Amino acid sequence: MNSSESPAGAGRKFGAAVSASALLLLFAVLVLAAGIAMTAVIGRFGNDVGWSRWSDVGEAFGAVNSVVSALAVAALLITWTLQSRDLATQRKILEDAQIALRRSADVGIRNLHVNLIRMAIENPDLAAVWPIDGVYDPVVRGQHMYANLMIQHVWLQFTAGLASREELINNLRHLFASPRVRDFWRDTADSRNNVYEAGTEESRLALIAEEIWTEYETVLRCSTPPGPYVREAGADPGRAAG
């Protein structure tokens, strides 16, 4: 079944194929039953001349019987093949439906998380309920919550199937260009390690963001110029210059 064909259409095609195979099998059974009936009648009422004549007919019927038997076997094979294909199609449809349900549930949970953070940003009294994570400055805490919203938005696009993995990485690189976003990621490292379980979707997304954050921090450390030379008290300027 192609991607544009509905399950109902596939079911109708499968039913038509099974009906055709059943008719072919019925035809084969009727031919065999007719041959057996003719043999019984000849055996009861026939004579030597009749038997000699019908023996030739029997040889011809044997050839027909072989053809009909071959058709019956072909019908069985066709029915089995179509049934196997239909079962595989139904299994694929169920798997796709389960994936869609899991993705929908994941999107719903992330939306709830985003709404909770938004409520905390809009209401400082609710923001005080959230764990401190070592940050006490209310301004910085508000920035961290907003950075969390930005990252969750990028993750939600990916998990909802609206962005590819390459787009996810590019969007995270764009976000982590902000020092405030990098500060948020650094200050909340312990919280992520305690909350995210290894092997989950959240942990995999966090690993991608962690790699990007590490790249930025490594480049910044390597590109930071050394501080100005500070002369020690009492040092001789001429000796230092020489």
C-alpha cells in the first residue's frame, strides 16, 4: 500500500483478491467432484467398451485435473501473500499511530512546562516557588527562566516534527551565542543532571545543547586576550622594561 492509500481502500482490495481466490478454489473443487461422480457412474453402469472409451477421457481429464490443481495451489499462495501483506500494512499503521500519540503527548507536556515558566516570569510570587539553583538575583532568575523558554521552544519545534535535527542544532547555536543563555545553561547544570534520566528524549536534547555550549566556552577561553601587565609594588620600571 502506498502512503496515499487509505486503510479502507487497502481492505477493499484485499477482500476482492480473497473473493477471487475463493471462487477459483470453489471451481477446482467442483471440477474434482464432477470427475469423481463421473467415475462412480461409469463404474456402476459401464461395460468393457465403455471403460475403454472413458479411459481415454480419463487421461484427458487427468491433464485437466493437473491444471486445476495447479490453479488451486496458486490461489492459496496468492491468498497467503495478500494476507501477509495486509497484516504488515495494518501493523505499520498501528506503529505510526502509536508514534503520533507519543509525539502528541510529548508536545502537550512541553507546552505545559512552557506555560508554567511563563506564569513564573509574569508573577514574581510564583517565581519564588521555583528552586533557586544558586541564583538569588531576581533579575538574573527572570533571565534564566526566559532563556529556558527559548531553549524549550527550539526543542518543541524538533519534537513536534517542525524542525529537522540540523535545524535544531542551528537554532541552538544561535541561542547560545547569547552570554545570558550560556550563563543559564552553566548555572542549571546540577539541576539537569538530577532531573534528566539517561536515554530519554530530554537527555539526548540536553547532550546536543551541552556540546554546543562547550564549543562556545572553549572558543571564548582560547580567544580571550591576556590581562594587562600589573607592575609589582616597588619594582624598578627600568629593570622591568629591560
